[in-house]
Amino acid sequence: MPKNISASDAKNNFGGLLDDVAALGRVDIVKHGRLVAVVLSPRAFDSSLAAAGAKDGQWGRKHMIPAELARAARMLNRPSTFGDE
């Protein structure tokens, strides 16, 4: 059973959150009584993918968009000059 913590506790004690995730595999973050996030350890994440029938390495180890598109997206709003006028 996963541990539930409040969003403010997760924010204020992030290191403790990571320790809990490492020990338990899963921590649910709750805000105003509703689930807003789930933090999984890499092992729990991989086992949930395997249970869902996903292929190994399909998610989580690489960017979800190709690198060349990610680079292009970062450069779309590049300033015309960098102050060397």
C-alpha cells in the first residue's frame, strides 16, 4: 500500500519524500483530499510498465520527443542579438 503525503509536506521535505519512495516504491501526493501526483521508484516504474505489457526501454530512459525537435523548440524564441551590438 502506498504512503499518502500532503503536497505541502512533499514540497517542504523533498529529501524525505525521496527516501520514502526509495524505501516503499510509491508515494501518493494528496492536495485538498484528492490525489494529484504519484511518485514511483525506478523499480516500481519498470514493474508497472512490464505489468502493462510495455516493451523494455520504451519509456522513462529517453526523451519522449526526438532530440532534434527538442533542440529546435528551444531555439524558436532565441533573441535576435545577445547584447553584442
